[in-house]
Amino acid sequence: MKRLAGVFVLLALLLVSLPALAPARAAGILPDEAYDVVVVGAEPEGVAAAVAAARAGARVLLLERRDGPGGLYTYGWLNSFDMNYGPRGELLTRGLFAAFYREAGGTSFDVGEAGRILERWLAGEPRVNALYGVATVSPLVSATGALTAVRATVRAGAVVFPARVFVDATQDADLAASAGAPYTLGGEDYGVPEMMAATLVFKLAGVDWQAVRRALAADGDAGTDADACSAWGFWREARRYRPGSERLRLRGLNLGRQRDGSVLVNALQIFGVNGLDASSYREGYSLACREVPRVVSFLRQNIPGFGRARLAGTAPELYIRETRHIKGEYLLTLDDVLGNRCFPDQIAVASYPVDVQATNPSNYGWVFGRPKMYGIPLRCLVPLGVDNLFVVGRAASYSSLAAGSARVVPVGMVTGQAAGVAAALAAGKGVTPRALARDPALVREVQEVLRAQGAYLPAFSLAHPVAGHWAYPAVRELQRLGLVAAGYRNHYRLEEQISAASFANLAQAAFRRTFPDAKLPPPARKSLPEERLTLGRAREIVARLLGHYRPEAPPFRPEHPRLRQRGDAALLTRAEAYQLAAEALAWAKRIPSPENPYP
């Protein structure tokens, strides 16, 4: 009787499992213990992770909601490479990205061919199975916080896929967030609760490319250029465009040619789009689609080479630059990026400028600086709050300002390759990603495999551009708040004088971002004349801010010797103004407040 009861139990379990098994069997993919690594998201970063894990010996399943790989490149039509070169002009993002760059050809690429390259890569790896058209992927997390499996919804039903290690390569770290990993949104980590503008890329036929190249070569602007594949410029012309909605703006044109001679245009910014909200996304996409014909008409009338251009299509998806920033074992900061920091556990090196696009119509974005070369630690790919998971792409553990550089796809592909190798190693050794990232010997093993796969991981020692300046600590503090931008040339202008209006704006923004929970209304905004800033005037501005944000503060006195030795009539340089603002912030932080009674 006991044997018969056991048979009934076995049959019952088998019948329960049949609905889950059927969809996967139809796709030739079994939901069993066969997979060492499951990668969620076939963005370029996810493809790199899957291929690298397979080449490191793991059996890999790649899950994707779309009908093919490529993500932002093939569905968002972002078809220009954001390249990362070192101090000697050497390519930093090597390995799988370098292979993709060679195969795609040129500074811009054909998006259809990009998809075919990634498909060939996946098809050429016998250890990789790719399952497309997956409607949803949800995590199954144990009581100890370990991700043990994912439940994928396909047309025929739901399938559960267990694995030893998982890689989240979705654009928004959807798997990590739903599994319980902590994160910030947009720029909230430095007091700016907004996200960078989205963009709808559109396609034009009939563009005279040679005329475009001639115009950019003759415009006298060193920041514009064109080659056989790409062009960037026409900033002044674009600013004359008057959109049909205040939520839209045309910026300078980034143009990339396709094999059929058409041109993809990356220029139409859309403000107020939350990429995590389906209704906000649809509204932004619809708004941009209605605007594109107006933009094309403007380009035909105002841009050389566009006189006969005609609209040939719009990207299936928006280019979303920013949503979540996962908190990981290490958070890459703007200090790390602009300070050209080298890490013992780095699994990638990069150098893309810190390019934070506009967040609303009142600004045009900022370039905070151009690093020479910085490392990305393996710890940045290991989220807090959940085990057995790596996160790659723009949502990895980077501060929102550091992500201005690290968010670009070439860097993402390099970190994706690293996550694939690390996932294969963790699965093979039976350790968690967290344990692996904390073990120097295992990290070195990951680095060795990456180098064998073509990665570039040099040791280097490079300083911040103004590290030797006496005001560097103040510059660094204000840069953390997104208030000192040095541009592409790292021009800090520290010895230049600064106006009273500029200092007032800087100081007010510094206080507002440092004390975002202050309950008092903002101070009355009075326009200051364009007068040069004296120490006395600067102290008045700071006193007003302290009186507003910290009414109980005693009178503020600057401490740095360069400021204490100056009289109230002394004109201040930017360096001295930055020092004064940083000291005022430190002073205010020491004063108790209702929001923070124990500073």
C-alpha cells in the first residue's frame, strides 16, 4: 500500500509539472538543472554575458522578451558607437565589444546587420540556448535571499528555470529590482529627482551625405565632424527649432548611415518620460512620433544636405538613458571616474566623458569631465539584497553621475562579458557571486579568463586633473552634487573670477541638494546684478542660506587660510568660491535640525 501511495504521489507531481514542461519542450529547452547560468535580457550586454559564460564552460539559457537580440542597438536604433580610448589612443573596451566593432564596421553601423551579428554569435555557441518572445520573467527567491530560479511566461504558459547563477542584462535591472535589490532612481542620489531625457531615433531617406560632410567641415567648429558613417553637429541650427510641445527639444544632430543609404537621426529629446511606467512610456513615444514630421520639415529647410530628405521610419522603441541605479557591493562614484581610479578587482576599463543629458527643458545637460582611464570593479556587478545574481549595463552599481560615463553600451558589453565569465566560474565552483567578488584569488581567476578572451585590464596610476590644486577637496565635494562641470577638456577655470549671481546659484543648489528634506519654503529669488563676487558678498549669500536651512546656526566664518587672510572687498576666484561653498555646507551639516537632530 505504501508503494502504491508513492506511485500516486509521483504521478500527481508529474501531472503538475507537465504544463510548465510543455512550452519549453516545444522550444527545445528543458526547465531542469541543466543550466549553470541564466541570462535575462538579450541587450548587447546580455549577449556578451551569454557568449562569455559559454566560452568559459557554462551551459547557458538566454531569455528575451523581444523576438531577437540587440535591444537598444536593434530596437532603439542607437547605431553610433560611444568609443573608449586610453591616453595613448588605445582601445580600452576590447574582448567581445572589439569583435563586434570590427564586424559591424565603422563608427556607426547598420542596425539590421548588428542583429544578425549577435544572432550568429549565439547560434555559434552550442552551450547557449536562446528563448525569445518571453512576456515576463519573475524571480523565485529563497528565504535566505538567494535567487534560485526564474518563472518565464511564454505563449504556451509559464516555465520555471532553475540555475546556479543569474545575470540581469535588462536595461532597467528588472530582475534585480523585483528580487529585492535596492536602487535609486534618476539623479535622486545627489538631490535631483529627475531622469535624463529620452530620445526617439528616426530614419530619413534622401539625405545628401557629401553635402552634410562639406557643411560640417566648413563650419569652423572643432566639436563637429563627419566621416563615411557618422556625423555630429548643427548645434546652433537645432536650437532654432520650436517644438510643438514644451516637453520636446531638438538638440545637435547625431547621424548614422545605414547600408541602404538612409540615415538614423538621434536628436529629438523627450522630457518627463519614466521608462518604468508603461503609460508614461507610451505617452512619450506618441508625443515624439507626432513631432517627427515637423522636425523633418525643419531639417529640410535649415540643414545642408537635407533638402530632399523624407521620413522613412521611426525606431520601434525609445532610447531610454536612465531609470534605476542598483546598489551593489561597490558603488562606482564620480570621484572614481574623474579621478581615473584603478581597482585591484577591476574587470573593465573605460574613458567615455561623463555626459549627463538634459533632465528638463531648463537645462542642456552637462559634461562633468573626460577621464583618461578608470576601472570598474567586479563588485559593481553584485547587487545588495539578493544572492546568486550579477547586474550589467547602465543599471549596474554606478552613481547616477558616474553612469554618465559608464552607461554606454561598449562599457556595458565589457562588463557583460565579465559577468558571464564570473557567473560560469561561480557556478563551477559552487560559490555565490558575492563570495567570488570578495575573494581576491577568485577575482584574479576571473581576470585571467577575461584576458584569455581578449579583455584589456592594465594596471595604471593616473590622477584627477586638479588633484594637486589646493581647492581640490572642495571641487570634489561640489562635483559629487553635480555642480562643477569641466567639459570635454577638463577646464575647471579655478583661477578665473566668478560673478555674484553664479555663486548664489551654485550655493543655493548645493544647499537644496544637500538638504532635500528641509520643510521651509525656498528663499525668495532675487536677481543679482552681474557683479564680481567679493568675499563680503559671498558671506552675505551664505548667511542667507544658513538662516533659511539652519536658523539655529551661529555666525559662519570661513576656515581656510586663503579665505581668512582676505578682506571683505577681495574678489574671489572660482577656487575660493568653491572652497567657501564647501565650508558652508560642512558648517550646516554640523547643526542639528528637525530632519537630522544628530548630525
